[in-house]
Amino acid sequence: YMGGRRLPVKRDAVPAFGFVNMPKTAKPKGREQEKKTIHPYSRKAAQLTKEAHKQVKKEKLKNEKAFRLSIVGEKLLWFQCHLDPDKMEYTKKEASELVENYLQRFRDELEQIELHNSIKGRQSRQHSSRETVIKQTIERERQQYEGYGIEIPDIVNCKHLRYFRDWDGDLKKLPNIKMRKLSSKDQ
């Protein structure tokens, strides 16, 4: 074609349909092909945005769950380290004593912060944010213990205690550990 007109061609070179087949240009394959821009108000843009938000939300939930599991894991490791190796099961009173020790676990750190602040002759308090976090944690756990109960591993049952002692600290096995709420009123 030239300018919309047909080229004169000899009769014997013309294919059966009366027009000449021109060679096709090579198209880039795969990644070489340039991506089309997507209009911001198109359905495709909405789909991509929705998918991106979904991924962000999924990642956020995953991180929150991992954080919660790590907190529970730390608590369980504390209890595991402070179990008496000779006891095969605990009474509720002994478990309550263990919980009282758990609630006092920050005592040494608070004393260190107080000592550090008393030595300095300054008005400003160093480590005040850490001190605040510790005091809030202690207060929250104390309210739980004196209220509806704090959740601890079930050390009153000998079968569950044996499984808890054998636990290797793996957070994936955390749901297999039986928990029990223990209140200060249970003594």
C-alpha cells in the first residue's frame, strides 16, 4: 500500500485474493514489551490498589500476631525457668506464689533505675520511659491477677506440667501448651 492505493503488481505474482502479503514486524517478547500506563480511575487501577491494601493488611496482622506470640512466649519461658525441677505437680497455693514472683520480676530493674537517677545530680530523669512502661505492665498484670485472673501455663495438672517442661521454646508449639487462669482469690 502506498497512501491508500494498491501497487500495480504482475498478474502471476498476485495471490488468489488479489493483495500482497507484507512481512510482519517483529514484536518484542516478554519483559521487553513496554507496559501500558493505567488510568488512575480505571477498574484495573482499583483492582491493583485493593490488592496492595490487602497485602499491607495481611502483613500487619501477621506482625501483630507474631508480637503477641512473642510476649506470651517470654512469659512461658520465665515460668519454665522458675519451675522447681523436683516437683511433679503444683498446688494452687504454690502456683499463686510463683505468680507473685512473676509479678515481682521487674523489681531489680526498677531499683537499678532508681539508683541511677539518685546518683545523678540532675533534675531530668533518665530511663523514665522504660520505668513508665514497667510500672504500667506491673499495674496491668496485678489488676488481672486480683481481678478475673492471669493466664499461666497449667502447672497444677501433672500431665500438662510434664509437657510444659519438655517444651523447647518454639513459638509454633505454643498453642499446644495448656493455659489456666489463676486469680489471687483462688488460694
